[in-house]
Amino acid sequence: MKEEAIPGDIQLIGASKRNNGVIGTIGNQENVHAGNVLTLCVNRSVGVCFYQAASLNVEKLKISEVKDLEIKLPVNKKTLHPDYRLMQKYMTGIERDVSEKLGWIKAVL
């Protein structure tokens, strides 16, 4: 795909565990998907998952490899829906821990 890329601003998602899976930007209109989706790497960085807010172009899409994929989320026992509050609280804690550790690193440098 990158070899036939047309310059543009659509995020190209590839087999990368870095930069939210974005390996560049292109203008190609083939394989463009709306944002607000999860992308999952199924080859080199297997299992790496990212949230994509903007429209994107997927380098490789092999539905057969992920059609039976199950993503387990914590569930609210009363509503039986995903427990978004719990996930937000969990991620806020992780962000706080990472921010604190980055502060320590910056203090050393």
C-alpha cells in the first residue's frame, strides 16, 4: 500500500505497536474506514489494540483472522453492560502512575 500511496492526510494503520498503529498518512480512498473504531494488529505485534478517532486506511484487513475474536470487558452486574466507569477509573490510575514516573525521569535528566 505504501508503494502506491497518494499524498494525503488519512491515517494509514499498519502492523506497528508504536504511534497508535499509525505508520503514515495517505490520500488513497480505497479501504478507508470511519473513525471511532478499535484496530487490532494480527501479525507482527499480535494483540496490540488501539482506538482510532479519525478516519483511517487499513494496510491489511483479514477478517478471517479476527472474525471469532472475543474482547472481554468488565461488566456492570446490575445492567450487564460494559462497566465504563470501572474502565475509566482503571485507566485514570494508570495515567496517574505513568505521569508520576515520567516526573521522576524528568527530575533525573
